[in-house]
Amino acid sequence: MNFEDFILSPRDFKTETWQIGHRIRKEIREDSIVLLFVSDYRGASGDAEMHDFTAVRREFYKLSNLDFEIPVVDLGDLVSGKSLEDSHYVLQEVLVACHQKRAIPVIIGGSNDFAFSLFSALSIDHQNINYTQISNVISLKQSERMNEESFLTKILGSKNFSVKNYHHLGYQKHLNEIDSVKLIKEVEFDIIRLAEMMNSTEKTEPYFRKADLVTVNCDAVESFGEPFSVNPQVNGLNKREICAYMKEIGLSENLKSVGIFNYNIYSENQLNHQLLAQMIWYLIEGVNIQHSHPKERQYELFYVLIEDRQYAFKRDTFSNLWYFGDDDHIENCIPCSRSDFDEAKKGWLSSRFTKDV
């Protein structure tokens, strides 16, 4: 498929040699990070007119390149299809092309339902997908139409998709139907409240460590001044917290796709554009750090006795990250935090560790 038919190439910016914009490329490269901007908001009751992401790009391109080694590609702006379904189809074609070159596509803009496209494209060649979503709402509505209220139902309920783990982070109790929350818990997926994510990433980092796909609903970020998202909220992750979590996303050992949706592209506030640009930058920093880590790891093994039963924890001696389980293959152990280990020593073991015990 000729991408030139439905992707508008980004304009050029004058940048310094030390800035990330100086090394931006416009064609998909092997083992690269590929940025693609989307203007279709019909899944969130918006429009599909082409929007100008120049303000975001200008803020992003002037950030430091540091010592990044992974190629960064700005593919451009996706032209919306005649229908929302057309946009999903075209996006999936681009995503598949990225995966064929082992590139990590980062989709920026568009409504939250485009997470379905990312999951669908990933499912072509991958089974047992670990999906982590940061969103203030859990919507499991039944609908024939694709939109931000029904896409999660279509992912979790599809016979064609294979979801190994689903982690929902940042939900706010006052914005959600209790039945949706109960249903997620009944199928033993993880739900983490906003309060558990604030101030530190330590407790929730394990939910990103093995993620294949991560999507971020900008509605989960607090708005300051002009709305940051299409459904602005007074409560949410603050600007420092969301950047810290973007870095954690990049640090995922299995990361294959990322989506940043529901951004308020109508905003004229430079600080909003600046925040989105820095979110992208911290994601790229995390990916670069992860790729610099050694492939071979050593682990310390610890045993904890709780009510006459012995449980094992492992600590990665390089990264200082923790796991639950004593399987010889670390991928069969459950990522956890140091605080999980400390709580176990006090006699309390998280229920997510004992689901299959």
C-alpha cells in the first residue's frame, strides 16, 4: 500500500544539531520509533477534519537528543477516512508495516477507540498480549458501532483476540459505573485507582514491565487552564506524574505499540502542546534506556513464610526490579514491587499473586 495516499508528510523545522528534530526521519526504519498523528475524533463524538499538529511538533523537535541511539521517525499526519471504520482500517495497515520492520509505532491524537486498531494489528502476529491502559474511565458498553465507550468490550470479548493480561490504571470512582468495575474484577484483571498512581511510580511500575501494548487516555491527565483533553477533568495525573509514567512505558521489556489518545488538538495553549511533546520525549528516553540494558540477567532468590506456606520472590541484580515466583524462566514470574515483598514479610500477600496458586 502506498502510504503517500493517506499520510501527509510533516513540514521541516530548523533545529540545532543537539535537538531531537535534527535526527528525525520521515520513512519507517527497522528497529525505530515511528510517530504518527491522527485527527479523527469521531469515536469521541468529535469530527474528522485535518488538524494542525505543528505546535506540538515545534515543541517536540526542539527537545534534547541526549545520547539516544534508536532512530526516530515522524511519519506525518493520517488523513481520516470517509468513515471512522475506514480510519481504523488504514491505521491498521500502517501499524502492520511498522511491526514488519520491528518498529514501535506511537499513535498520537484521535479518539480513545483507536486502541482497538493497535490491538488488532498486534494480534496478527502475536498471541497472549499484555495490554495496559491508563484511563480515568472503564467503559464496557455493548454497541455495534466502534467508539470510545465500546472498544474495550470489543477487545476483551473478541474470539479472535488473545488477551493474556489487562491492567487498567488511573480510574476514578466518581466517574465510573460500578458494574463495569465489578466485571473487570470478576474476570481477574487489575484495576488501579488514581490515588495509587500519585507521587510515585514504584507500586504501579510492574503493570508496565511486560506490556506489549500501552495506551494513554489524555482524559486521565488533569487539565490546567485550557483543557488538555477532549473530556477535561479537574482531577488526574499531574504533568510530572504523566511524564514519569511515559518513561515507565518506554522501559517495558516487550513494548510493541503505544497510543496517546483524546488530546485536545483544538487547544491554543502552548503549555498543553509542550506537555504532550515532553510526554513523547520521555517515552523515547525510556525505550532507549531499555535497549541499553544487558540481555542476560542475574537474580537473587528470597523466600517468605506466610501461615506455614513458602512463597518466593526474585530481585533482578541489575535493575533492582522484583518478581514473584521461583520459576527458572523469569517470564513465568509475576512482576512486582519491593513494597510487595516487604508486605509479604509482614504476612500480607497480594491476591494477584495467588490467583493460580
